[in-house]
Amino acid sequence: MLASLTPTRFSNPDWIFERKFDGQRVLAFVSGRRVQLMSRNRKDLNQTYPELVEALGRQLPPSFVVDGEVVAFSGSQTSFAKLQERMQIRSHREASESKVRVFFYLFDLLYLDRYETSALPLLERKELLRGALRFDGPIRFTAHRQKHGERYFAEACARGWEGLLAKRADSRYVSGRSPHWLKFKCSQGQELVIGGFTEPRGSAQGFGALLVGYYKDGNLRYAGKVGTGFSVPTRLKLRRRMNRMRRTEPPFLDEVGERHVTWIAPQLIGEFAFSEWTRDGKLRHPSFRGLRYDKRPREIVRERATL
């Protein structure tokens, strides 16, 4: 179940409000000691987060399915950049040796002891979740407030959070994007597909800027270039990766208008912060936050507020 972006902020006793984490969405399927962690695009994450597999396998219910967000912290803030160090790992040994601690914040329960719970109201599912599992070590419960959404949103932004999720208290769990789950974002962010890069200038290393876009009606539309937010090691590592993806023709439907461009196959997805969209559909003041590995390129569309 996915949330829809909204510019509206409201308080309503029929809705609950949860912290929006900056991490990786994960479903966990548990049957006895057997645990399966799965990303949004159905990738097996057991080798990436072995400590979560172990902690879930110690839980008392014989079988359950939970939904949540895996996060890493930098101080008191969730850090997607830090989590990336774990998201790229596919080895149990390497993950176990990683210094990046991760936590699994659970916010929904879809199945418990032979009973499907997705048709129950959200608040009932959360009450069952809180009572069924132990929340210690890396397994955490996602707390919520049931009123004062506007006040909580102001607090969230003041604390430097990404925002809030507003959810109808009586909503069922359904597949796909829903108007019953809404995103209150403190700042703008957008996932975009990387379709090329420019050559570095002067003392810059790796590349100058990434050329990025989103899919609309089956075509990759150009959304601008991003030249900030990269460390030197990230620039060099990303350049090596992109060198293996070169192509002769631009992947974008639109004219790009940049010189010294190398086109690549549109396979990499980045997450970017920016101030606003321009009138001609480009990002203003964009900055790179990290690569995403839990989605497919053609899933990436321009996110628009729906309410």
C-alpha cells in the first residue's frame, strides 16, 4: 500500500499521523524460524539485513506478515545516504561486519497466525501488531498520533524529519497507491532515472552532472541536470558504473541541449532533493541524495500532489 502526495495539512480524529522515515520499504514474511525480507520490487533482502532476519525469527507468533521501513540513523535523523552503504550489500558476511546499524520500524500487520488481517481497520491492525511482537533490538514500533496533524507536522519539520504520513484510522490495507494514506513532506524530493552525464571540468572528478528524468506515457522525459550532493568517492564509483552502461542514442524524448554528454541505458535510479519544479518541468536547485535499488526505472514518474 502506497501513500499519495498532498499539499494539504489537516487535523482530523478519523486519521492517524506517523513519522515519515527516509529509508527502504520492506515486507517481512515469517513462518516459524523461516524469514523472508522483500523489497518493493520483490528483491530478496535477507543477505542485506541478516540482523533483522535473526530478530524476526526469534519472535513468538508462529507466522505473521509485517510492513515497515528499514532505516539507518545519523545522529537523531534517518539518513538515506548512510543506509545506502547497507542497501548495496548482498553478502551475509559483509553485512554482519558493516558498521552501519539498521532498524526496522514496523507500522502494519497483514497476517497473523493463519488469519489475514488486511481487511481490518488500520487502528485494529496496529493494536494487534503492538501486542503480537516484541519491540527490542533492531525491531521498532512506529508510534502515531490520532489528532493534531498540523501541529505534529510543524514539529516534524522543526526536528528535521522528512515529514509525516497521514492514514485513515479505518482504512483497509490495499495494493497500490491510495488516497487513504497521504504524505506530508517537509521538503521536496523526487526519484528520477539517470540517462546520461556530462564530463567534469577543471578539478572536478568523475563527471560534471547527471542528466535525469521521469517516465510519462512510456517515454523518459528530461527533468534537468544535477551537479551537487556527491562526494568524490561517490563520483568516481558512479562514473565507473555508468561507463559500463554507455549507449549512442539519448534515452530522453526531449532535447537535452547539453554539450559533452555521455548517454547511458536508463537503469539507475537516484533520489534527489530540490526546491521546486520550474514552469518548463525542470528541477530547481537539485541535489543528489543517493541511489535507489528497490524500484524499477519505469515506475519512476513525476510525483504530483493529488489533493
